[in-house]
Amino acid sequence: MAVTGDWKLYYDWNCDGSYASTTMTVKADGTWTNGEGGAGLWVQVAGMFMFQFNNTKTTYCGDFASKSVTGISTTFTGLKGCFYMLQSGVPALAAEAAKGKEKANAAGVVK
């Protein structure tokens, strides 16, 4: 199972059911980028997938199975969350975050 390629990341700071989303590209060189301008490094070991944002401690870690990843996230400065990822081509069932609601982005930064 290859984790490289295009994904949709659904993240929910505080795990309250209000998911936001962004695109994400996982590259074979161990780097990734997302549609919010985020970038960083990733590793996959024994069915686990973990990625971290450059210049912050924001980290996501989850179980990798087939074309999905499900797990937890943290900024290590107060925010904790839940996330899942679906590889490109997998239909999504998640509701998008409410429009106009101030939320932290995938890196844990309120914009």
C-alpha cells in the first residue's frame, strides 16, 4: 500500500465533530504539502502514518489502511484533535466545517 499521492485531509481540532478539510500531496522524498500552504516531513512504519509541519511541533499520527488514515493530532501547545485522510478517488462522507466559523487551520493556527 503506497501512502504517496494525492489525499484529502479532514481535521477537527477539539474532536467536536466540526471537520474542516484541505488537499494534501504526499511525496516519495518524505515531504508533503497541503492546500493551505502547509508543508513538512512524513514517515510510515508498521501501518502507522505520521507527519509534522515545518517550523512547528504540530503533528498528526494515525493508522494507515488501504486508502485511508485515521488518527489524532496535536500542536503540543494546547490544541488536540482528530483527523482522517482519504486518498484521491475515495468518496467522502464527512460534512465540511460551518462557513464563517473561526477555526484553526490544519497547522493549528487561527486565521
